[in-house]
Amino acid sequence: MSNLNQITTETLNTASENLDCMNSLEIVTLMNSEDAKIASAVKAQLPNIAKAVDLCVASLENKGRIIYIGAGTSGRLAAIDAAECPPTFGVSQDTVIGLIAGGRQIEISLTDDKEDNPQSCIDDLKHVGLNSSDIVIGIAASGRTPYVIGGLKYAHSLGCRTVSIACNSDSTIGKLADVAIEVIVGSEVLTGSTRLKAGTSQKMILNMISTASMVRTGKCYRNLMVDVVPTNSKLVYRAQTILMEATGLSREEAVVAMDKADGNVKRAIVMVLTGCSKEEADKRLEKARGHVRGAIA
């Protein structure tokens, strides 16, 4: 830890040296000014983010999983991204997994010392049955969290493809990964509080990776979420609207079509646009590997 204050995310931000003397508007204005730098920092890493997406697509198409590993804020953001994938894209709970130092849940105390233990991540990965078809994405703002380091090394030993996401250049986890994403957002308004700019940049990158991977594997038609799971009234309405947008049906017609398709939006689109039966729609989708555009061609 002796050189911790030498890494970018831990250095002093000269623009906020008098933060404790500022009024509310001055504080939030400064934060907004610093946040404006995040998008350009992420933009510089788009080629590497795209490479990460390609690896994720290859894993998913090989029946593998996307497994995030992280501690603290990084782990929480990963867990949130993983939790959003089943309702948005209709995948199983285990297609995208978020592992956090101390346990597989978001409510982990920041004082949990398991993030300092590389073996802890190895144990967590063994618990979910990590195999060579999976891809492991290690997330650590500092780029040096032992929990993440241990997990990436173990994943490499099994032949898994790996990605790292850090907010410092020349990071330790970057040296261990097949693809290193190092987004340099600079020092934080509140020194060392990486839930701010660093966390926001990580959230943006995770959004890109999971969304682009799901689009590439057929979870989208045009720009519509065709695998959305209609489990509540809002999502039932959204599913109907998606079908209407894709086919030109009225609301009343969409309700009937969704019923004929047993509530499956993707199946309903294929049935309406091709005039085929439910069984034929399923055959078309299977042949097209789940891509609606291919199924209706």
C-alpha cells in the first residue's frame, strides 16, 4: 500500500482543494465539470471495449457465461449489470454473473477483508463452476485489487478468456488480461472516492459490454428488446409496444398476437411478419440462432 497515493485515482484534485469551503451549487457545479471528462476518457478505450464484446459474444455462442469479478463499488456495479440482464434480454440468471469480494450479493460491507485475499475469488469462481467456455471480466478502479488479481490468474489457468477494467494506466490486472480496458478519468473531486468518476466510467463500460454482447447474440431486432420478459404490467405493455413497433399492429391486434405466441415477443414478431405458425416461428428462430432478422428473411 506504500505507493497507493501515486496512482491516478488516489491523487489530489487541485480543482477541489477547497471543497469543504464551497456551497452546494459550487460543489455540484464542480462535480458536473469533472464528470464531463468521463465520456472522452471512455471514448479513448472504445477499440478495447469492442474487443471485449467480441470475446463475450464468442463465449456466449459457445454456451459459456460472462462472469464479472470485483470488490467494493466495482463489484456492486458489476452485480447490478448482471442482475439487469435476465429481465432485459431474457437470459437465465447464470448467463451473466457478478461476483463480489465477500459474497455474491450487493450488500457487502466495505470493511470486508476478502478483497485482500486472492484465494477468496478463486473459491468464488470454483463455486460457480468456472470453465474454459466462460469469460472473466475483472473490475478494479485501482487496477491492483488482490481479489481480482487472484480471479484473473485462476481463470487464465483454466484457459478462459479474460478482460480487465481499471482506471489507472499500466495496471496490474491489465497485465493479466487478454484485453485491458484502462479508462483514465483523473483524480476524484473527493480524493480517493472512486465511486464518483471512476465508478461512472465503469458503469458506462459495463453497459456497453453487456448490451452490445446481447445485441450481437440476437437479443435485439432493429433497436427493440425482443427478448424482454413480460413479468409485470409495465413489461407486458412494453412487450406489446415492441411488437407494434416491429410489425405495425394496433394495440388490440398486438394483444391477440402476443396471446397466440404465448407471450413471447420474438416469436410473435416472426409469426406476424411471415404469417407462419408458432411451431414454424420457433424453427425459423432456431435456424437463425435467435436472430429475428434472419428468421424472417
